Amino acid sequence: MIKLVSHPEWCRRVDCGSTAAHRSATIRVSGPGDLLGIDAMLMQLDVPSAPRLVRLEVTDDGATTTYLMPEDQARSLHRALGDLVAS
Ligand SMILES: [Zn+2]
């Protein structure tokens, strides 16, 4: 029996069924010459009431570390970084 997957509007609709997670398109937050490579995307497990998460893939000197944080924490980080660099 095929499970029908309901995708959030922001989902890129690739491999959701096999990974049991929805993912947005990746946003590259770094460019040539930046110290760190940073890619960001939205992610949500394909289970009822799963929270939406922000997934950060940070690459430093060839090693990539993945961080998952709740959407609220990502908003707090956004505000904190904005305040920090504006000071
Ligand atoms: Zn999906």
C-alpha cells in the first residue's frame, strides 16, 4: 500500500516518503572567500504535529557539522545576531 504524503507548501518534494521528512530548497549563506560554508533549509518530520526545524550545515576546513534547531530558536538567533553586528 502506498502512503500518500502531504507536503508543506515550502517542501521541495524530493524523497519525502523514503526519508520521512520534508525539506525546503537549500539557501547558501556563504560565498567565495568566507571562512565558513553555511547552507540552511527548513525541515519537518513527516509525522502529525511535528515541529518545523531549521537545519544548518556548517562546513569548516572540509568538515561539515549539521545543526537542527526549532523555528523559535532560529528566530531568536536571527535577532541576536542582528543586534550583535549592529552594535
Ligand atoms: Zn515533502
